[in-house]
Amino acid sequence: MLPELLRRLLRLPEFRTKAARMGKVARVSPTHVEYWQFGDEELHRLAWPETSN
């Protein structure tokens, strides 16, 4: 399950490139992603996009 969640995380625009990931700490769950970004006091929360199976 963890490898699948990490692959999904790295497909999101906010985490797609190394430059976009720099300075972020993410908490990943099956329903959403929460992350903090260096220099930003706000906790960001993203719902997973719908996937077509």
C-alpha cells in the first residue's frame, strides 16, 4: 500500500519534480495528502484526484 501511495504522491503537480518537493514535509493517507512548506505557516491539504480503473 505504501509504494502505491508514494507513486500517487509523486504524480501530483505539487510533488512531481525534485524542485517542487524541496522544503515540503508530507503526511500521506489513503484519502488525502497534508503538507507543510518551508516559509509558509499554513497546512495544505489535497484530496486525491479521482482515478479511473
